[in-house]
Amino acid sequence: MRLLVTIQKMGMIFLLFWVGEAWAGFEEGEEAYLEENFPAALSEWRPLAEEGNAEAQNMLGYMYRYGQGVTQDFEQARRWYRRAADLGNARAQNNLGAMYRQGLGMPQDYHEAFRWFLRAAEQGNGGAQNHVGLMYYKGEGIPKDLVQAFKWAYLAAQQGLDPSIQALDLVSQEMTTAQINEATDLARKWNPKGEEVAL
């Protein structure tokens, strides 16, 4: 029994050491990225991304999408975003949705864009909530629905997103008072599902 406890303790120490090291590498990459030292950020994040760190995978996707420290490559961006999105990373899900909506390196696909935006929005990602509201407003990939458009824009606006704050005014001009009240009530009752957990 003591041997088992000792093994468990050693395992926890190793795990804490490894997680601490992995997070330290991410922070070093983030510092380099903010200083626009993209090669250094890439050298910190790539090993973490290859080991399954969703934040690092998302940032590699971002760097490939915008050609930061690498040649712009939408396929590589999509690949890294998808890996992080599949792990439940809301930022990557939002970024992947944007690529599908804009047709970057792939055919434009509103249905797929909406699916990824909604997954991120349900976790509370303000950018994704803004996108979901916009797609409901325009009827992109889903039937146009002003109540849902207002609800999602309202949620994003609560996080201070200026486009959503402006969207509320625009959408409300096409709605009845009853629709605005319904949408506001839906938004106030809404709760995020929380972070997704990869299986």
C-alpha cells in the first residue's frame, strides 16, 4: 500500500512539474509574440502544440493564418485551429468558424462556420457570440431570426464588444417591442455551458 501511495505521489509531482514547464513555455512564447518576435514565439509554441496544448495550437493557427513568422498558409492554420477546437478551445472554435465563413483556404461554408461559432458561443466566447448573432441576422447557414440575433448580440455586448453594441441598435430597428423583450429575456436567462472537455 505504501508503495502505491509513493508511486501516486511521484506521479503527481511529475505531472505538476510537466504542466508547470509547459505553461512556462507558453508564457515565454506569449511574451515573444507580444514583442513581435515571431520566430521565438513559434519555437516555444510548436513543441507544446505538437504535445496537445490547445492554446499553443490555436496560436500556431493564428500565426499561419496571418503569416506571422511563417509563410501564410490557410491549410496549416485550419489544421492547427481544428486540433485545438476538437480539444474544446473556444478561441480556436471561433477562429475556425471565421475561416469557414470567409472561405479562407477552403470553400465558404456557412453551415460549418455556424456550427463552430455556436460551440464557442455556448462556452461564453464573446467574439463567437457576436458571429452567431450576425449569422442569425443575415440568415447565413441558418434561417434569419431577429430574436436570436438580438439575444447573441446582447450577450456579446455584455462583454463590451463594440460591434455587438452597435448591432443591437441596428437589429432593434427591425424588431417589435415584444421581440426585443423576448430576446432580452432569453439573454438574461442564458448561462454558458462551460468549457468543453475533450474525450
